[in-house]
Amino acid sequence: MVRGLGQLESTIMDRMWAVKEPASVRDVLEHLLEDRTLAYTTVMTVMDKLHTKGLLKRKPVGRAYVYEAVSSKEAYTADVMRDSLARSGNQAATLVHFLERLSPEETSALETALQVYPRARRSS
């Protein structure tokens, strides 16, 4: 089961996905301080929890850790969507309701993805 993210977890993951490179707690904190006041230990605790959830990997550098996203935001989002579908009582009905709610832009993105997917699937 994919675990959902709290507000601060989401903000930190968005930052990690945006930078696409290893970052220390201090790096993330400095970015977050532009919008809010947070303690170093708060960010450290949340990043440790994200590591425990399997969303961040880390390696020691000196006396601290440097963190990096395990997968892309798109891959994480796909996992959340798939988990939600798997937990629905009726997958076909759930998909119909999902499709009914798509905006024209989302419908276009889905059509494009369906054109790409079979080719990617055949080549593996």
C-alpha cells in the first residue's frame, strides 16, 4: 500500500523532485524558510520519515545525511493512483467515474499516454 503524504511531507518531496539531485536537510530547510518558519529538527524528522516510507534514500556525508528521491513524482503519483484503484470495490466502475471527471486537457494526456504505452510495452 502506498502511504499518503502530509502537507510538509508533500512540500519536501516537491522540493526533492524539483532539484533532482541529492540535498541535505539544511538545503531543504533553507528553501522552505523562504515561505515559512521551521526548525531544522522538524525538517530532519520529516525527511527521516520519508526515508522510512521509502520515498527518499540517504547516504552519510560527514555528520549528516544527504537525501535523494527514490523515484520521480510521476512514478509516485502512478503508484498512488494504482493503489487507490486496487482498493476500490469495483475497479471498472471506479475507472468510469475517473474518466467522467477528466478535463479536456487530462483526456488529451490520457489519449497520448495510451498511444505511447503499447509501443513501450512491446519493446520490453
